[in-house]
Amino acid sequence: MEETQLQPKIGALVVGQSPRSEVDEEFQRLVKGSAQLLLKGALDDFSRAELDSFKPVSDDDALFTRLPNGDGISLSKKQVVLHGAEKLADLKSSGVDVVIMLCTGVFPEWQDFKGVLFPSRTLASMVKGCMPTGKICVFAPLPRQCANTKLRWEEKGYEVVSLPLLPNATREEAMSAAEAAALHDLDLIILDCISYTNETKRIIRETAAVPVILGISSAIRCALEMVE
């Protein structure tokens, strides 16, 4: 009798709250039933009023996420780090095979969490592997994030244009952003936020006629490589 092989489990932490239908949809699109997802939110224990009070205190402190109802919200990174550490530890001890921090931001406070994949690293490594140098456009959700985003990718050796685009943008807004990006004679476009979707990637790629790398899919593919 053949032994039943258990599916690997991937744990993931979003900066806001779970569940996240678009995260689950992208996960299922990529894994095709080969792995299970255990998703938690760094701020799962808080009310909407409390979330609204967690406003960023500076540009460096600003994170964007979607809530379970689809609303977009800007949150304080300090609050995410403060309350999310326990959730990250819970995921690591829950029996999953690997954990992903589902945010492309940099979290130096959590670097001691061994075995956690940070998209800020996996995305940068994928881009570097695909195109070591060149001119890129990096989309960030909020205008206040663009300066830091530009600097972060310039430090990796690229000529960078950074433009704002809300992950909740309409098709028309995404097309307009792609047209603005295409004016810069780019080699590559990066959607540098986990909340961007594969549909937005498709719209931007078709409009700008430039290859596009999506933050969430690059993170999930890396996790799959670790467990399959």
C-alpha cells in the first residue's frame, strides 16, 4: 500500500488582518493544490477603530495593506512590529514548513526569526538574478513611500523611477500609471507591495510592454521551492 504524502504547510503573516481573499487566490493559483496556507495578521486582535488610530508617524513608518473587506489602509510600521512579533512566533511554532512575512518592507527588528522568508530579500534577489543592472520603475502604494523606495532600489545598483499606485486602483488607474512608467524607457517594472494582484500585473505589462515582477508571487514561489 502506498503511503499518503502529507501536503507541506506554508505559514504567512500579513501586516494587517486575516483572512485575505486576494492572498489566498494568488496562493492557490501558484501552488495548484500542492501546499496548504496558514495565514495570520499582525493586527488580527484589533477593531477597525483601533486600526484607524495606528497612523504612520513618518514616511519611513508608513505601510499599506488591504483589510479582509477589501478596504485599503495606511498603517504604522511600529505598531505592526510591536504587535506582529507574537503572531510571527506563533506561526513558527505551529508546525508549518516555512513562514513568509507577507510585506515587501524591510524589518530589521525581526531578523532574528530564523527560517522566515522576507520578500524584501527574495524580491531583490529575483530582480538581481533576472536583470543585474538597468533602468527600472518601482511602484509603491503611497506617494510618501516613493522616495524611500527609489533610494532602496538605487542602492542595489539600478537607475530607478518610483511611482505611486494604490493596489486598490481601478483598471483605468493602473493603465494610466503604466503609461506614465512607459515614458521612461524601462527595462523592468516591479510591483513592490504584497497587496498588488496578478490582474494588476497583467494590465501594467500589457500597457507598458515591459516585463513586470510581482512581489507576492515571487515570495510564494520562493516558499514553494523550500517545501516541495
